[in-house]
Amino acid sequence: MLLPAAIMAQGIDLPGLKPGTAGKKEPVTASLVSEHSSIAPGGTFRVAVKLQHAPTYHTYGKTLPPDATGLPTTIDWKLPEGWKAEDLPWPPTHETESTGGTKTQGYSDTVYLPARLTAPAGIKPGEQVKLEGEVKALVCDPQTCQPTTLQISLTLPVADAAVTDAAQASVFAAAASAGDSTSTTPEKSNATNGTTPTESKASDGTSFSDMSVGDIFKQLLFAFLGGLILNIMPCVFPVLGIKVTSIVHQSGEDPRRVLAHGLAYTFGILISFWVLVAVLQGLRAAGEQLAWGFQLQSPWFSFIVVLIIFIFGLNMAGVFEVGTSTTGVGMELTGKSGLKGSFFTGLLATLVATPCAAPFLAGALTFALGLSLWPSLVFFTVIALGLAFPFLVLAFFPRLLRVLPRPGAWMESFKQAMAFLMLAAAAYFTWSLMGLIGEYSQRDLLIGLVFIAAACWIYGRWFTPDKPAKTRVKAIIFTVLVFVFGFWMAYPRPKDGMWKEWSPELVDDLRAKNVPVFVDFTARWCATCQANKWVYKNQALQADFRKYGVELLRADWTTPDVRIEDALALLKKSAIPVNVLYIPGQKDPVIIDPDVPYTPSLVREALAKLEHAPKPIKGDKAQASLDWKTWAPEAVDELRSKKVPVFVEFTAQWAAAAQQEQHVYKDRSLQHEFRKHEVEVLRADWTQPDPRIEQALAKLKVTYVPLRLLYVPGQNKPIKLNPDMPLTASLVKEALAKLEHTPMPAKGETAQVIQ
């Protein structure tokens, strides 16, 4: 009884176990489950690959996000003759911690990946059918990654009629729900053994004829309830304060007038929804892939939204009032009468509702946007009616207005209280806009809004009926001037793609290629630095930067950064701003004189020194890296037989940590150490399966990459660089230091290959 435990405790390799895995829990295991416990000839049923991940481990989804590191998970079916396999939407991935401290999208814990199988009609009841496949995945934890292939199989009996497996019902119900809510485009199937891939539907959308009456009713109900709930969402609620004030004013009016206001408000909402749907459908017909709320991806549109909400917030707070003789929008919006005001409120409610639609309308919006034009228009009309419903009820049943308090002084307090919600909404949309514009445009936006607020204050303070005509004229002139200046400051400018993030490694790499480099040492808290930014907007200076092919780098010292401190110390500077130009062929950079006013001509004068500088190096000669050779076990043996030091890096393109640490090898002092000790550097690339690499890693008793080894002449075992620490130049130098007193490499024919 104790013998099996003793064997496993010793880690002895047994048949069926991988070397060294006895008693070890696998990072991920795979099995196959079916919704039917028995199947019928010609029947179609769902199966799911069950992946169980050990703690801290994850795999990836069917596709990877753009620029993501990793490998997608695939399922290769090995089915009997005549069977067909069709992919179904997989569950959504979630954010998880990957290698190198990065975040990625993947699966962890237990996940089910569904598929649909179709049995051939020729199978006979009483038979047993074995379904098999392979799951190929990249398994990672926060330290390491390794590709793996997992075998799956399931044997099912054939009967006259299929029998549902009640034990798996919840699994497939959850899989269907996840697929409905996350997949908006059909997936291609991975067909095997005669399977025909499922063709995706045309991009013009689904029609009502493709849906059951029950599905139509359910989606319409969700659409209406979602629109109704929007009334209490934080994006919409501030606007409703305006409408509530208007309703209280209308409480004593003629019922027909109240109905007209309610219909005008509803019509404003409907028009907004119809226009947005028409634009969406038109852009989709042109090949664009868009979703609800796309208009807020436009910096200009978002800026106008911010302006409208911000100015009305100031108006509600009492910073200014629109006079009764003025035909501005504010009077129409806040006055007792004016159907235009109610219509405009409906427009504004829709405008600000779009970013708040997702929590309650995600499913309905996804469904409706996948429909063709007229069905889509119907669904969005129902959403609009849900948004307008509370005020439609008051419009058709004006007696309900009697329960509202009478107009009085409380309304002014209520309006001012709603102003804070309006300003909060403006702050939210400002934050959203800041994600669309450059860093320094964000600063200008905030300053510009302050000037716009000042313009509103000037208007409200001096453009009043009790002021003399001259005062009113001056007030309107100053209001326009300050508002125009604020608008000019705040209007959104695109992100500046000229500048790249500074790093000492990037500077070294560019200088090795004879590329001119201009570095701006700056910080947000440095007022002089911010004042100097206007220089880079000069068109002639920008033309010179392009003419000489200058790379622009920005070293941001807003937060402490030891690298920037060291760089400034080398320049014998301790304060910013500091602007330097690295000229190819010159050891020391040109420091732009900070003791005189910083002007475009001052920078252009420095750039003129590039006229006779060496030209940038092109092609392979531009590489400032080590001379890496392809790894092979024979190459390692031959080099070691000649007493040549060998540095080996086991890596892969899907290993995020390995890719992030490549900059270490660009360190000039480290490259000097490699050359000093005549070290041969080899790279073993495990991006694709390679049995030789797997065997080499197995001998080293590791299953992960990246792994770095240094073979020191005269030593049997290589030095493993600590895999639990981030790779640094000093860590590699510490290992190379052990080569100081090693035997010299053998020369010529005296080198014998050790077998």
C-alpha cells in the first residue's frame, strides 16, 4: 500500500506520466462534456471543452486583442467519418495578470468552450461513438508561459432517440447565455472530416422574418424598460432637472398646452434617436464597424457636448440669466413657455444618454444594431419612448400635475441644486474628451473652460436691464472677447504624434544609427516648461525637424524617475527645463541655452549644426545589438569543446516577459562585457513547437521561458540567471564576471568536439 506513495514521493517516471510530473498538479486540464447522455442518428447536439486552470494560471481566448502578446486557444477535432463540427461563440474573456506584470485578456478557473456536433445518419443504435480532439493553448502564470497540447475524448452510446443529460443542463444554459450577450458576429467553424464552415450572415442585418414573435416581444420589452431606467442614470438625471422645473411652471396652464410640451419633448428624443440610427446604418453600409455612442469618439462632438452642459450648468447655478428680450436657447429651455425649449430638452436628454446606455441596454442595443434598417428603427423608437414615458404620462394626464408643489421660491433652490449635477455631468464628459486629445491639449481645455466661465460671469454681472447702455455694450464686447479666447484655448487638438517617450536605451539605440535626437526634459509642475511648449508649434521649426529627420523624445519628470535624475546629472543640470540635441558623430550633446528666452529661432540655430552631420545608418548595419545566432544542441556542444563561453536565451514571441526584457541587451556596457569575454550568444526560439527545445528544457528540469543560461568553460553545469527577478544588465554582468579566470578558447584544429 505504501509503495505507490513512495514512488510518487521520489518523482520516479512511470508510463503515462511526463518526466518529473509524478504527483504534480497540471497548470490546466481539459475534458469533454456533452448535453446528451446518448445521441440519435443524424442528431445535432452541443459539446463543451472544459478547461480547469490551476490557481494563478490562465489561457487565452479564440482571438487576441490588437497588439496583445500570447497565442489564441484552438480546438482541432478528430471525429469519425461523416461527423461535422461547428464553432459556437465562446464565453467572454476577463482581465488577468500575465507575465512581466502586464494585464491581458484570458480564461482562468473553470471555463467551458462550446461547439455543435452533427452525427451522420448512418450510425446505428447500440453502437458506441468515441469523439476526440486536441486543445492547443498557451498556459501562463505571472512568471512563466508554456505552450501545451491537451487531448480530449468522450464516448457516447447511440440510441433511437437522444437523451438530455440533466447533470450538464446548467453548463449549456450558461454557455448559450454568454454567447448571446457577447457575440455580435458569427464565428467561422473549424471543420474537419468533411465539415463545411458555417457562412456568416450578410452585413445588412437581420430582419423580423428571422425572429420568433416571442423573441421580438422580449427584446422590445427590454428596450422599453432600458429607456425608462435611463431617466435615473447620472448622465440624464441633471437634464431632467430642467424638465421638472418646466413641468412645475406648466402646472397651471391649459391641458392642451401641457400635452403640446410633452409631445415636443418626446419628438425631440425621437428625432435624436432616428438621426443617430440613420447615421449608424449609413456608416455600416459603407463598411464601418460602429456601435452605439460612436459620436462621442469625435473630439469635436464631445467638446460641443461639454460646452452645452457646462454653460447650462452655470446658467442654472445663477452665474448668468438670459434676459426676456433675448432669443437665446437658455430662455427657450428654462422659460415657462416655448415648445422649442421642450424639444431642445429632448435632444439634450438623448445626447447625454448615450454613454449611460450600456448598463441596462447592452443586450438590446447590440441586438438592435444587428438588425436591418427598419427593424432597427422600430427598436430604437421603443427605447426613445421608454426614455420619454414619464413625461408622456404627465402630458396625457395633466391632472397628475396637481400633486406637484406650486411654483415658488423653492424652485430657484431646486434649479441651483440641479446645477451641481449638471456640472458633474460636464466634468464626466470632459474626462471622456481628455482621452481623445493630447496631454497639453487637456491642460488648454481646462484653462479654456475657466475663461468661458469668466465670459458667462461678465455677461451675468454687467449685461442686465438695470445697467446703463454703455455698460451693457462694454459687457457684451468683453463677453465675446473672453469667450472667443476661451474657445480658442479649449477647442480639441489631435494627439501629438511627434513626440516619443524618452528612455536612455532609446537614445543609445538612435545614436548608434546616427539619428539626430532632440530631448525635452519637462514636467507638469514646471510652469516654465509649459510656457516653452508654444515654441514647438512653430511651423518653420517643425519643418526643420522633418528636414533633418530628428527624433523628438520627451522625458517627463512629473513623478520621481531615477533615470532622468541620472541623465540630468550627466548633463551637469539639476533643474528643468533642459533641452538637448544629440548630433551624430559628436560625443557630447548640444544644450539649448536656458538662460535666454526660449524661441523657435534658438532651436533652429542648434538644428543648423546638423547640416554636415553623418547620415543615419540604414538596414542591418543599424543594429546596435548583439550578434545572435540560432541555437542548436550541436552548436552548444561544439562551442563548449573549444572552451568558448556560451550564453543561451530560451524565448518565444508569445512570452511577454521575454519581449519586454529585450532592451537589456542594448546596454552598451553589457555589450562590451560580451565582447570582452568573447561570448557566443545563441537564441532558442520556442514560438513554434520544437522537440529539441522541449528536450533541452526537460534536461534542465524547467518548463518555462524565458530562461537564460551561461556556459562557463571548465564547468559541467550552466549558470541559470535568476528567473524570479526581472532581467537587468547588472544581473547579466554579474554572471559574466565569473568568466574572468576561465580557460581561453581553443584555437584551430586543437579543438575537439566532445561527444
